[in-house]
Amino acid sequence: MSERIVVALGGNALGNTPEEQLKLVQQTARTLVDLSEAGYQVVVGHGNGPQVGMINLAMEFSANNGGKTPFMPFPECGAMSQGYIG
């Protein structure tokens, strides 16, 4: 059985803008593929905090400024973020 490596990506590892996220994900993906091709089992985890905070702030702004959206609590924002990442 090959060795297993757990890679924990902090919430900031995926950047703060779509452009930054694309650049960072491409770089990270190359590293993960290299590890996999070297024979390691790779397990990836993600912190998700900044993304959940961004979603929460956007939903709150919309709810308070005529966007006709409900306020979303953090658990729901976390679920939204996980769905976006998936």
C-alpha cells in the first residue's frame, strides 16, 4: 500500500477573487497531481472560512439594501460555499 499524504488547504489557499482562485488552484492542482503520480494517496481538506465570510457579507448586504434576499446564517453560507467548491 502506498503512503498517504493529507494536504490541508487553509481558507486563503484558494484566493479571494475568481481570477486569483483560478491561478492558485492551477498551481495547487499541479502539485497534487505530481504527488499522486509519485505514488502517494492524496487526501485534500479545506478550511473554507474566508469564502463563508464573503458569502455571508454578500447575503447580508443584499438583504439590507433592497436585494430582496433573506439573511443567511453562517451554517447555510458554509453549505453554499461547499457546493460552490464541489
